[in-house]
Amino acid sequence: MANAIAAAFKSPLHKMTQTTPTCLWNDSASIEELTYSIEHGGVGATCNPVIVLGVLKKELANWKNRIEGLLKEFPTATEDEIAWKVVREISVRAAALLKPVFDSQGGKNGRLSIQTDPRLYRDTKSIVAQAEEFSRLAPNMIVKIPVTSAGIPAIEEATYRGISINATVCFTLPQCVAVAEAVERGLKRREKEGKEIRSMGPVCTIMVGRLDDWLKVLIEKENVAIDPGYTEWAGVAVFKKTYKLFRERGSRIRLLSAAFRNPMHWSELIGGDIVVSPPYPWQVRLNQSGIEVVSRIDKPVTGEIVEELGRKFQDFRRAYSENGISIAEFDSFGPTRRTLRQFVAACHDLDAVVRDIMLPNPDV
């Protein structure tokens, strides 16, 4: 009987979505990649400048004419303004593909995550203004806001205004707690005024692989000696502890696992009422992995591993402890700076793609 049930599912990811509360979102807004994800149970997707840059590099033949059209339609627009119009269009196209899921699930899933401009990470008012504009692009938009010192009040205000948020640039338990509290404040303000909240679907991303990455950087910078396999568990440990805390406190926000670096960023989190968001190549890999789909979210990371990570890395202790990092310190945390730099660089690279179409190099 068990074999017959397993055979009814197309893939491990599909089985996960059908037999556990864990949801699958695609970490890309590429229509081709999102279509694959939906076929395997996917009910959401993500867009940001890094993703759009990847889509354009892969599908430039399809987008070149559209960019040329935008340049004619907006003759005074800068390359940056055109680039963000492309971000909007790619996001809206992906959102349309997810709209049936959004309608059937009442807003919990079926959403497209669109990221606010990472260069605004210090400006609460500008983040909120852009979040409001982005939320109107399609009924099933969810807006990504960075978990920086300016991002926390933006998350509260955006939630109060009825915007479903996806907290991003987040790696630690203290950041997640600050996000959950900000969302709660926003929801309670809406409830006090009799405003609707049932269709809202906020999530808080933990970029699990980027915390692992940072510890590997510290190994080289600080000449740390540690079993290299231990660093693969850092993000998972923070995620599991945060999930347990959120359930104990009844937080009305789901966690989302992103920045995949190893299969455990999926397999160890199965069974939680959470979202896993692997990019397309990782989905293909996981579907071919043969890893058993069983609930592991409540199985704690081995104490020896957690203790050793804490002994060797102050930044792991900070990430794993509820009071390890203050809101004022969010912006200076190593993974935050590294991620923001990458996102900002992607904005400039995206501008360059548009520039090459706007002003073709005459020397080539």
C-alpha cells in the first residue's frame, strides 16, 4: 500500500507538498522554471534583481525586443528606471501563473515575492512607499523587505497597510523575532480598526545557506579549525530553533528557507508549516536525490554540533541566541553586508544589460 501511495506522486517535492504542511515556492520568476515547479507542487515564487539578471542573461533573446520597446515608450527614462520596469513585468507575468493557487488558497500561497530596491535598505519611508506600489502590481504580490534597522519599522507599517510581506536579508533568530513582533504590531493595528487580515500571508525568510557561507568565510579569516561538515548545519540549527519558538509563541507568520547550499536545507525542514524555496537547479537535484520524504523539522540538530559551532564562532552564538544581535546591529552583521552588496551589485549589473541595448558599444 505504501508503495502504491508513493508511486502516485511525481517526485519527492511533490510528495512533500501533498503529504506534509510544507509548501514549495520557486526561487525564480522565470516562466519556464516556475512551470516546472508548479508541476511538482510549487505554489509560490520569488523575484529580485539577482533573479531578473539571471532571467535576462538566459532569455535575453526573448526580452531584447521588449526592452527596446520600453526605451521607445519612455524616451527620457534612465537605464535604472527601465531595468525596474523589467523587474515589474517579469514579476507580473509570474504572478499571473500563480493566481489560480492564490484564489483557491485564500491568499496563503500563490504569491509572487517582489523585492524592494535593496539600495533603499536605510530608508523606512521609501521602502514602505515602494512596497505599497509593488503590492498593487497584482492581487497576489508579496513584497520583500530587508531585515535591517530601517526595515523593521517598514515591515510593521507595510503590514498595517494590508501588504503581505516577505522579510528577506535575514539569517538569525534575533532578526526573525524582530520581524514576527513587527508583523504582530501591524496586524493588531489593523484588527483594532476592523480591517481585514484573513487574506494576508506574511513570511519570514531565513537565508540558511548564507549563514553557512559566512562561517566558512570566518574559517579563513580567523584561521578556525573545525569539522567542515559542522558548518553545513548552522543555518538548519537556527531555522529549527526559530520554528520551535514561533510555534510556542503563536506567531502569525511562516518561516521560509532560502539560499540552498546542501540538501539538508530542504530535507531537515520537511514537516513544518513552512515554505521551502529552492532555485530550479536545486529542485531538479532534490527530485532526483532519492532522499526519503519524512518529517524532520522537530528533530533537533545534534547538541555536539551546535555546541562546537558556538565555541568556534561568536557570530553563530549571536545568530542562535534570541538576544544575540540588537536591531541597531542588524545592518553591520557580516551576512547582511555581504548579501546587500550582492543585491546592490546586481542592480548595477541589471542596469548594464539595459545600457548595452540603450547605447550599443560602437567598438564591437
